[in-house]
Amino acid sequence: MKKFKIKLKNNGKMKFSLIIIFTMALFIIPNVFIGTQKNIKISDEENFINKVYLPPTPKYSSVYYEDTTGDANGVYVDGNYAYIAAGSSGLAVIDISDPTNPGTPIYENTTGTAEDIYVSGNYAYIADGTSGLAVIDISNPVSPGTPIYEDTDGYGYDIYVSGDYAYLADFDLGLAIMDISDPTNPDLPVHEDTSGSATGVYVDGDYAYVADAGSGLAVINISNPNSPEAVIYEDTTGSAIGVYVDGNYAYLADSSSGLAVIDISEPTNPETPVYEASNYDTYDVCVDGDYAYVASGESGLAVFNISDPTNPVTPLYEETSGNANSVFISGNYAFVADGESGLAVIDISNPINPETPIFEDTDDAAFGLCLRGDYAYVSSGNAGLAVIDISNPNDPDLLGYVDTDGRQRDVYVSGDYAYVADFDQGLVVIDISDPTNPGPLAYITGPLGHDANGICISGDYAYVAAGSSGLAIYDISNPISIGGPLYQDTSAYSGDVYISGDYAYVADYNSLAIIDISNPTSPGTPIYEPVTGAARGVYVSGDYAYVGCSDSGLAVIDISNPTNPGTPVYEPVTDYARRVYVSGDYAYIASSYDGLAVFDISDPTDPETPIYENTSNEAFDVEVKGDYAYVADGGAGLAVIKIRNRVDMIDPIITAATSDFSVDLGYTGVNISWTATDTNPDTYTIQLEGTGTVVSPTLWSSGTAVTYDVPDGLTAGEYNYTISFSDDADNLATDTITMTVVEPGGGIPFSNFFIVFLIIGIISLVIVQKRKKSNSI
């Protein structure tokens, strides 16, 4: 009995031991075999196989909203105010002196549905649906006047104002043209019917370009606005809704076909469109430099690179919360009429310190300039008019001259003609219908006893700053047959002129002279605001006139009431201020031997100290287009200076990287690498999980591999290396590579010894059991 109990006890111990051994085998052995997989070393060729990366989605920039009570259908920016065509709420006026924090809207209701808006001088002109044209006095933007109407019998959908005429896209009735020389009493419309439905209009020179829905682009000669000529068409594959003209190209928001681009270098024979699709139907387009900004409905703002208009690039998007209907570009911001979300303000560029100029020399001193499309027209003293191709601003190309026998001082381009203030030769007109082959002279007034210094064109009239003769006004309704001028004398010596609405603003040496030109054939008596220093240039934006005043620098004058201008506020320059140009929140002055002076005028009543970019000669004139300032730089010719960068919405793209890999313990000479691309690369960092930064911020180059040498002697385990590429706009791209260090592949590893031990243990127990059984028999 005792022996039997002992046997049971021994059998129990045996079973218990077997259970433990088999349990260890079940749970440990599989893991050991899994662990032994790490002993397999990947060949060097396999280690560095590139990963596959998909293009990133665009990164959003900053968007700021101000809701309106009606749907925002159209937008126009003038000075510190955005004017919104707010559907059933009529006109909405929003203070954008701080674009990142737009003010509460002020409304003036209209009887129709406000679809679009255009601001000229002291009036807002509204395409008001069934009410046709609505005209509202905005001389005091915070208290707009009661609308005045002119019915057009159609449906006012879009509007453009040029000189004394308003051009209305009147839907089923085509183009409606109204004389608004007296804005308080617009004339009856003259219609030119189109075969489609007129939904957009843009006027350039002698032609109106109409987005005509199913008929595509309609081109109408309006050299005589009271008798427009027959329509010429170029069909598009979508439904043309909005149109913008820049240089030799018409850009159409072509609904389902996205952006359509049409060469109109011969307006009477437009070429076949080229297209670039959008994610959603397109409704409006605005061009600024090398970019077309398109209101793309539910997709928000679509941005197309059109540096080559014949091959627009796939757009980037800035999503908005509403339905983007219309877009207007001013300085560093895009202002979007965003349907039910009201006004959306979007950062599109960042001001930078002006970069080193790029020059294109001219045969004589460059005194004045005018930019149109891909061309700069430079008045080059005794050498005549120089035409420079600026399609690539970093490599301007002089195409040729047209000599005028005078000493050119300024130029203004309208339609197919360049109008030159030719000092002692008066007003000269040059045919530039083919900018690559300018000329011949179309008309020259000849010496008229005054110095033609500056010129500005509005509608059918050219306004010339005529030195001691004051302001000279020419009727240019027929550019090749211009009559003698009318004069309005000024008290001193006029050097420059700017037209805004019903007023001419003249830089008149010791003052700013303001002249009522609501009737150009009978200009009013000048009103003066004295300035210190000699007034050499003038530019008007919103409620302010910006005057370049020789030794006094920039003078800012409140002209919200042109009949009673405010006292000037000054910000000096270190040299001699000449002409001035305003773009968004910045004023640019040609500052003689200091070159370009840039002033922050976000608060016009307190302009900031300028920053400078020196040019090699004497800066006389300046104009801004897109990301560049163009300076007429005396003996150095044309100077091109980059003044801002477009907002970068794309993360760097990692195009190649080492794949995850394993190495044996005791490895040496291992490295890992990444390659990334970006337009504006900045720095990269590398971090090791659990350790921290192993490579501090280091500059990188687009398309050049970044290689990291892994330290020798790391112990067995996994090591995760993460790289972060950043660009100038703080966009990021990251990637992680895992390196696994395993024990050497030679000999029997410890895990295998453990397996052998388990097997030997099991066999030993079986043998012992058998012996005990045989002994018990």
C-alpha cells in the first residue's frame, strides 16, 4: 500500500514536470523562432530600396471671415474697404484696414438682387439683377447714399466701368452700355445682343470681352460705346461665367471646364482655348502676376500658375466655408465673395525685404513706365519708347524701340496704343497691337508750348501733366486723329497726374491740385493742398492720395472729400522722392539715388519708416505687378525687384528614402538617406526615438539626398530615425526609418541552446519514466 502511494506520488510529479515543459515549449519556442528571424540580414541593395510617396494635399493658409446677411455674390476692394454685392441685402461695406479682422458690414439695400459690383471714384456700380444698374454714392463709405437705378430690361449679372461708361452683362439681352458721365443720372442703355447668356464682362481698350455662357467668349468692339460693333465668338467646352483680360490673353471661369485661356492678341480672331480643370465649377477669375485666382464654388479659391498661359498648371486650393462666387486681388490678399459665408479674406503672399535688382539696360535714361500683360513699356528719353518682355521677370528681354524725336517722360498703355508724354513734343500715340514689333507712330501732336511730363488715361480722354500749362486734356476717342487739348491751368508746375472717379489729382510742385473732370470738356477750378518739398508723383487709393514730395518723402492726404482735402502726413526718405505706386498695404516710391523705398501704409495716417533697395542709377518711376516692383532707373534702364513671395501651401515632397532594414550586431559604416523637393527649402532635423534630436536644424537643397551616418556599436534592438523637412513657409514633411540591430548569424545563439535544453529535458523525463515502469514490473 505504501509502495502504491509512492508510485502515484512519483507519477504526479512526472506529469506536473511534463506539463511545465510543454507549456514552456508552447509559449516560448514560437517566440524564440520569431526572434531568430531578426538574425536574417537584408543585403545592402535591399536596404536602400526607395519608398513610394504620394503627392501631398495642399496645406491651407489663413482665412478670415465676415458674414453678410445676404449671399456674397461679388466683391471689389478700394483702399480700406471691401464692397460686397450681397444678394438680397444689396450693398455691404466692410472695413478691411486690418484684413485679418474685417469689420462689421454696413448695408444699403437695393430693389433687385445684387450680383456684382465695381467701384470707380466716389460711386459703387452694382449689377442688380432685375433692377439693372444701381449706382450708390460711397464718398462716405460708412454711410452710403440711396441707390439710383437705370433699368436694362434684362438681368444685371456682372459689371465693369471704364471712363464714362458702365458695361453690364445683361444675361439674355447681352451687353448693356450706359453713359455714366453723370453718375446721378445714367443714360438709357445701348444693347449689343449675344447668342448666349451674358454673365461676365471685362473691358480692355477698344474691346469688351463677355463671358457668354454656352457661347463661350464674345468679343465686341466698343471704340464707339454708343454704337458697338457685331460680336465675334470663340466657343468653350463649358459654360463661360466670368472673364478677366491680362495682356494678350483672356482668362475665363468656364464652369465645368475649369479655367479656359484664349489668346486675344488679335481680338477680332481669338484663338482656340486651352484648359485646366478644377475640382468644382468655376465662377470668376482674377489675374495677378503669374497666377490666376479662380472662385471655384464648393472648392473655395483655386490658384493656377499661368507663367506659361498656353499651359496652365494644375491648381492648388484654399477651401472656404461657403460657396466661392467672386474674387478680387489686392496686395497680399485675395478677397472672396463666399456666398452664405460672406466675405473671406485669404493670405496669398508675404512681403519680403526687396531683393537685389535685375536690370535690362535701355539706350537712354528710363524716366517712366507702364506694365501691361507680359510687357513693360518704358519711356527712355531721347531713345524713344522701349518695349521689354517681362514674361520671365528674372530675365527681362528688350524687344525694340520707337523713336519719337522728343524726350520721353512717361507712358500709359490703353488697348492697342501707347500714349507717351514726350516733353517738348507733346502727346505721342504709338501702335503696339504687336508688342514684339512696336510702331509705327500713330499720331503726334507736336510742340504745343508746354512740357509733357506725366500721363493718365480714363475712358476717351488722356490727361497730361503739362508743366507750366497745368493739366492738358485730349479727346482720344479716335487715337489716330486727336484734336488740340483743353487746358486747366494750375498755380505752379505739374509733373504727374492720376485720375480717380470724377477728379484729376495733379502733383503741382508745391501742392496737390484736385480738379473736377466730371465734364472733361469743362474742367473745374483746382483745389489745392500745399505740401512741403516739390510734389513729383501722385497715386490715389481709396480715401487717400499718396504724393512723392522730393526731400519730404511720402505725403499722405485724406481726400475722402476731394473738395476739402486733409492736411498731409509725412514720412521722409533719405534721398529725393519721385513717383509713387500703391499696392495693398504698401506704398512704393522711386527715391532717386536710394532706389526703391517701401512704406507700410496699413495705417495711412501713420506710415512707417521705409526700407530700401538700392538701384544702380537714379530711380524715376515705379510700378508693381504680381511679386515684383519695376523701376525706371535712369541710365540703368529697367530694374526688376522681387518684393514678395506667394504663400506656399505645399509641404515638401519626399521623393526617395531608405527602406526599413536589419543589421547584425557589431555592424560598421551604416548610413540612411532621404531626398525631398520643395520650391523654398529651409532646414531639416533628425530625431531618434527615445533619445531625442541627433541632427539639429540643417539647411537642405531640393532634390539633393540627405545622408545620416548611423553611429557604430549600437546594441541589439530597434532604432527609429525620423526626419522632418521644412520650407520657408514652415510646411513640413516627415518620414521614419526603422533600423533593427540583431545578434550575429554565426554559431548557435542562446535561443537555440534553450530549445536544445527543452528537448533534452523532455527526452530525459521520458527515459526516467520508462525505467521506473520497468522496475515496477
